[in-house]
Amino acid sequence: MSPPERRASPAAGTPLLEVSDLTKHFPVRRGALGWSTTLVRAVDSISFRLEPGTTLGLVGESGCGKTTTSKLILGLERPTSGAIRFEGDDVVSLDAAGRRHYRRAVQAVFQDPYASLDPRMRVGAIVAEPLVINTELDGGARRRRVAELLDLVGLPARAAELFPHEFSGGQRQRIAIARALALSPKLVVLDEPVSALDVSIRAQILNLLRDLQKRLGVSYLFIAHDLAAVAHMSHTIAVMYLGKIVECGDADAVALAPQHPYTRALFAAALPVDVDGKRDETLVAGEVPSPLAPPSGCRFHPRCPHAMPHCATEEPTLRTAADRLVACHLY
Amino acid sequence: MAVPVIEVKDLHTHLVTRWGTVKAVDGVSFSVGESETLGLVGESGSGKSMTCLSIVRLVPRPAARIVSGEVLLDGEDLLARSEREMQRIRGRKVAMILQDPMSSLNPVFSVGMQVREPVAAYHGLRGRALGRRAAELLAAVKIPSPAARLRAFPHQLSGGMRQRVVGAMAIAAPPRLLIADEPTTSLDLTIQAQYLALLKELQERHRLAMIFVTHNLGIVARMCDRVAVMYAGRIVEMGPVRELFTAPAHPYTRALMESVPRLGARRELLTAIDGQPPDLAKLPPGCAFAPRCANVMERCRVEAPPEIAVSAGHATRCWLHVPA
């Protein structure tokens, strides 16, 4: 029962990544002719911080805004409002040089290693591509770096000569990880990195990611729907529902003693791999409402077993309760 | 156990590919009784889905062929039926729920038309009685305002609702055997919990025998009475759920259980299974799991282990358990 190693922040007090009041709205055309538009509040004023060398787990059901959050952090979408600060600097207002530096420092590994690797490139070229674009290394130095990276993720050096189709799913995900690490990033966004893999392979990849974090001190933003895997990997967990963070705190605290009714329902629905475990049947009724017309007040109130009259009118803010932040009128 | 509804005996299904003949299902035997759920667990390519397709004789032809074996539904061998007779059995006696509801629903027909079709075929209902029965079926799978939903098209429903519609069509007869092939994999967690509760309820009401294919051990622990673990086309271990979870006999089952992260049991590293899933076209002689097994012995690499009883109703294919 030893929690993963925590590293002290280099510039004392400055988190690696600090997101404050981050908001992303997408306009959606409606009506027969598409003349009227409404807004989807995909991410609505969320805040969190990520310390160097740690993992933040982001969980929630489809449509809750996890992937939009990761796209905002990767710079693939521009926020509507709010700030993303990386090592203290606001990412949105960076100049070209700062932006290049940021892109090198933040990398990603996606869910499907069959889609994220170019089938016509040799593995060596795939892993070397970030080096070609971003560094001045010559051919020999690049080859040495590629060999080093392949070794780091547990692939033989001859893998560089092969094509992606010659590898199984788990090995392909290792290639994707090697590519993400090529520029020695400080943050890697892991968007469902093991969901596409076979059960017996998932543990290998999760172990590899943990080991790499320990050796390289890299931070992870870990997005997954497998709650036990998130709890295993993360130092901090943030739970999202319809674009809002409803609970955020220490991974063990959130996973083992969830406070928000939605978190409780979510963790109860994540069936334990245990025949004798307590069967806490807190089934939430209904489905996730459309983000086009989120409920008033607390967005979870129509499905909440503890809903009170003022939940429908007043939106709860994140407040400290039981060592973590919870957005619920119960606390 | 009561009289089995479905009994599969020594089923062999082969796939002819460019790389040679692949034994997708290699001597699988099991039975499922009324109101009983058998979990089929295994990785992709282990033969779970191919076993299910063999039962309803819908293996992809011409590549796949059921080579030998028996599939007894209430005592009659489905492999000996004609194609015409099979059409009357599929849906009426044996229903299936697949992973993606859109592969079972036709996007250009309304929900009502699709739910009415099996009802009309099985029960000969027409007109208003047919509409009423269709609405009852939607109500049985807990779809709110069923009468209005009958006019909806699949794309207007959420994933959970679509899977409920598929569930309604599956119990239209109601069948004797329900095969659920990863029915909740595409659903969100809270919706998955609702759907599993619904399946249990339908099973109890109609006393269905159920084969539940999944790779999620949490679902197995919740839903199944017995589990069969498949590896490379064979059942390597089968037994009551509790025994399999508390005292797994086969090294593969044990490794699977240990490799899954658990809530509340924080460990530095997970116990990973080495190596890659087997390539069915190039299986080693002997036990297929031997190259990845932690307890491998000389014998494992030469000779395939037979089925060995560990306790009553619990058997495994592993040389470790051969009586001395």
C-alpha cells in the first residue's frame, strides 16, 4: 500500500500546469436551415492544478468534457475563456517561440494505436519524427536517441526497421509512448491509453507508464473510463459531469470515500472484481442530459437521490469537504 | 442443476485463412440451465464470439466451418437442423444481444416497425393488439413513454436506449436462451449498471438461460453463476463464480485476476502477464498458454493438457492439477 513517489516542485509552489476557470463553448447550428445557433458548454469554468512528476486522473462519462479538456491543454482547441498556465506562463498568450517550447513539453498518447501510427512509416521514422521537426540532431544522433527510446519502452532495437502492422496492440502502444517521450516532455496527456488493448496486456502498459514516470519525472493527465485503473495510476482524481468538475482531490480519498452523489454512483457502478465485495446498489436513474440544454442549478440534480429544492435553482460551487473539493449542496 | 437448456458438446469450428486453418473453437463443451448465467471470458481471438455464433449457426461463411460437435437446445441438435428450421429457431428460441446496438437495428425503420416485426412473426399478432404488445415490450425494458418511442428512429435514441430496444426485440418470443455478447461495452458506467440490472430482471421473469460474453471480470462477478475462461479456442477453466475468483486453478485465470487494478488495493506495480496473446495460426504444440505461463514445465511444451477436475463442477486444463 505505498502511494506512488511524489516529487517536490522545482520552483517551489509553482505547479507544472494550472488551469483556472477554463471554458470552451461550441456553437451548434439548429433549426431546419441552421440559422439559429445554441452553445454547447463542453467545458464550463473548470480549475485544477498538476504538480511535476504526478498524475491527474480525469474521469466521467461520455460527453462530460474530458476529451475537450485534453484538446485545450494540447492546444488543439482555443479556450473560450479562462487560463491554462504552464510553469507559470499563460499558454494562450504565448508568442511563437514560447508556443514551440510548450508543444515540445506537452505530448500525447491516444486510445487507438492502430489509428495513431502511420502504417507506411517504419517504426524508427515514427519515433524520430518529433526529433526531425523540433531538434537539430543529425542522423546518427537521431538513430541513437530512437534506440534509447525503444529500449526505454521495452522494445528490441530491431523494431526500428519494422512497420507498425508487424506489432500487436500492446507493442504499438509502446511505440506511441516512445514517440511521445522523444522530446523529453514534462507532461504527457494519456487519453484512454489502455482501453483498446487486451486485458492481459493492459497491466504491462500501466506498469510501463508508472515506471517511466518514476524514472523521468514526467507528469500525466490520465483520461480513462476504467475507474480502478485511474485510481491505480493517479495522485489526484477530478470527476467531471456535463462540463463541470464535481469532485476533485487525493486519489485514494476520492476513490475509496467518494462524497459527491455522482462520484458515489460512478464508483458503485464500477463493478469490483470481487465476488464477496459489498454490493452498494446505488443505481442512478436516467441518462446524462444533453449538454445542449443542461439542467438548471446543479447539473446532476434530476438524477440525484439526495436532490433538494434549491439544487434546481442554485449552482453549487466547489468547496472543501473531507480533504477534497466537492460541488454539492450537501456539504 | 436442472435439465440444461443448452448443451454444447465437443464443438470444433475452423476458419480457413490464407495463413492456414485456424482452430477458432477447439473442442468446447459446456451446458447452461434455466435461469442460469454462464460467463464466457477471454481475450480477443480466444473464441468466445465464435462459440456463440456457432450455437446459432451464423459463423462467417465460407471462411468458417463448424467441423464437428453437438449443440443441443432442449435436447435437439441444432447442427443437424436445416437452414429453414434454423431460421425459426433464431430469435424465437435463441436470441442475441450484441455489443453495438446499431448493428442490430436498421437505421431507416422506426423502432416500432422493428419491434413489431418479431412479435408479428412469433405470435401472429396484427393491428392494434400488435401495437399494444410492442409498447408492452418497450415498457418491459424500462423505456419511458413507450408508445411515443415506437415512432422514434434509432438515431434519435441514446446508446443505452438503443440497447434497451435490442433487449425488447430479444425477449419478444420469449426465447429459451439469451446470448449477450459484450452487451454493455459501448455504454457509460451508470448506464451499464442500469442495463445489467435490467438483464437480470428479464432473466428471472422469463427463466432464461444466459451466456454472457465479456472481458470485464467485475461484470462476471456480478452477473454470472458459472464462468468459462477461454484461451486460444479452448476452455482452460470452468467452474462456479465464487470458486474461480477465490481459488483459480489455471495459471492464466490467476494471472488475469491479478493483472486487473482493484479499487482500494493500491499496489506499486500490477502483476502483468508477459508476452503477447497467441497467434492462432501459429500455436505451439502442447498447452497454448505455455510460452506466457509462470509455472511452465517440460511437459506443457509437448503435450496439451486434458480436462482435469479440481472439485465438483470445477475443471481446468493444466498439467499442474494432474493427480499424482
